[in-house]
Amino acid sequence: MQSSVDTATPHSGASARPQSIWRATSAALIGNTLEWYDMALYAYFAYTISRLFFPTDDASLSLLITFGTFGVSFLIRPLGAIVLGAYADRAGRKKSLTLSISLMMAGTFIIACLPTFETIGILAPIGILTARLLQGFSAGGEFGSSTAYLIEHASERQRGFIASLQFASQGLGTVLASLFGLVLTSTLSDEDLLAWGWRIPFIFGLLIGPVGFYIRKHCDESPAFQQAEPSRRPVRDLFSGQKLLVLIAMGTLIVSTASNFLIQYMPSYAANDLGMPQASGFMATLIGGLILTFVTPFVGMLSDRVGRVRIMIAAALVYLCVAYPAFVWLNAAPTQTSLILIVCLMALIKAIYFAPLPALMAETFPVQTRAIGMSLSYNIGVTLFGGFAPFIAASLITLSGDKTAPSYYLMFAALLSLCALLGARFKLNLR
């Protein structure tokens, strides 16, 4: 299953002890959970944040500006991927992971404590943008470093399962963010939510961060990195001979990231376009997050037996077929039940598709450029097709007047990923 460019096996003959594997798993996943928790919070509370930090006379315009800021913060992620990914390939996965979680905590602290537009004027949206850029830079190096760290502790027979926990932790971050959104919007008045309630989940994120920092600070370096000859210039090595690998890895990610951010868009979609309470959207994303968290590891184990590409092609084809009918039905019957069913369907397909994805991306690159290769391809893909997905979805609805427009974007993403998966199968001999 290894690509022809791989100059060292993911495990390089090392055999990590079970307790070492699970210590490494905890170190990698807690930071990833925090990253996606913070990201989901901003998307889920976009309707509230737009009123507090980006107020205009038009609620839809405020929401567009808020999602635009969400998307702009992704523009710095490729830079973070290059800097932190290269750092992981030169100095080690552990050092890069410790640095990335520190930067993520700093961004969360700014959002949790920042006064609103009413108090400090234009400094409020500038502060939000600064915090999101800081978090975006941190997130740029998180995926590649943590996935490399995971897979390099796993045996060949469990790579798919162990690496799938990377994305299961994204589901856990979604669950935590959705729980806060559901509880706060259901129990607090609109005035209390705007005044102080929205800050509670961000403050909670500040409690997770130090735990993750401590675990990462005291974990062991990956055996494969220790035994391999580190590249002195991983950026040059990547761009000089592995550009096709970057394109294929990035392409396989597209439909996964597009669907993920459309799921995060649902609370705002429910409130702004379907006229439903925000709590309905949070209930839907909560159940969807539970599906992502618990289904993903089982599909990861299955991918170790039947192959990654086969499972992902099947899931992408299902996305292509059901996206439009799902949005048509939701708009024809905009109830909490229909919203929950659609989000759960999207989450189930996504769990099947993205469970094998981290292992597939890791197996695409050799050890010497694995962290930067995954980080760069992941973050270019997420930036272009994920970070702006809520903005694109909202814009398509505004420009066309068609509330089913988000489905067109999802189908387009599925087509691109199908092309990349065929490239992985026939060019790299990955199954």
C-alpha cells in the first residue's frame, strides 16, 4: 500500500509497546480535539458573533462578514503548514505539536476575553481576525504533525484504525461545541447569550489546552522519526520531487472538508434561511458529531482489511447522488426532525469517507517529508474548499435565491475527490 516514493516504512521496523501507542494517541488527539472544538464554536456561534463583533443594519451581511473572517483565517494555514510541518520533519513531531497547541490556546484566550464592538469599536473585529489568524497558523501544522505521530507509532495492521482516531477527535470537538450551543441557546435568554453566555464555551477551551500541553510535553518522539535520517530541507524536497503527491493528497481531502464545514454551517442555515431556532441546528450537529466520533474508528478498522480507496470512492459517489435531493427535502419540510435526519446522513457519509483518509494521506509521503507533505496538502485543501464553504454556501443562496444551492458545492467537491482517488489508485498503487 506504500507509494513508490516512500524511502522508509512508517514504522521502520520499530515495534511500539501498547502503552506507548495509547500515550502517543492521547498526545496527538487532545490538541486536535481542541482545534476542531474552537473552530466549530466560531462557526456554530457565527450568528451571535456577527451581532456582537460585526454589526450592520443587514443581519445577512453581518453573517457573511463573520463567515468571511472565518474563511480569511484559513489563508494563513498553508503558511503554518510550511513552518510547523517543516519544523516537525527537521526537529521532531513532539516539538511541533507542543508549539501548535500553545498558539491555539493564545487565540482562544483572545476570543474569550475580547470586548465587543459596542465597547471598543473597530478594534473588536480586528481582534477577532487576529485571534483567528493565530489559530489558523497553529492549525496549519497540527494535522500533519499529529497524524504522522500517530501512524508512526502504529503497526502496519492497525494504521487505518489508529489514524482514523485523528478524525474521530474532530467529531468529539464537534460534540462538545454542539453541547454548549444546545444548552446555552436552550436555557439562556437572547440577551444573556449576547451579554456573556457565548463566552462560556471559549473559556472551557482554555481549560482543555493546558492538559494537552502537559501531555505533549512529556510524551516520547515517534520511533520512525528517530530511526529515519531527517531531511535538512523538507520544503525543497517536497516541491522538487513530490508535487504530484501533494495534488493527490489534497484532492482526496476536498469532499471531506467541504462536507464538514457545511455541517458546521447548519445552525446558521437553520436560523437565517429556514427560520428555525438555533437550538434545532445545535441538536442536529450534536447528533451528527456523535456519529462522526463513534462510526469513524470502525470504518478505520475496516479500511485496514479491504483498503482505503475502495471505501472512499463508494462514499464520494453516495455524496454525489444524495446531496441535492437532501437539500430539496429539507427546504420542502423545514422541521427539526428533517434537519436532524439530513445532518445525520451527511455525517454518516462523511464518517465513512474520511475514516481512511488520514492513513491514506500518510502513506502517500515518505517519513522525511510526511509532516510537511500532509500539512501542506491538507491545509491548502481545507483553505480552498473548507474554510470558505460556509461563506460560499451563504453567498450562493444570497446570489441565486435558491436555498438548495449548498448541495451544488458539495457535488462539485465530490467530483474533484473522485478524480484524486482514481489518481491514488492508478498512479501510486494505493488501494
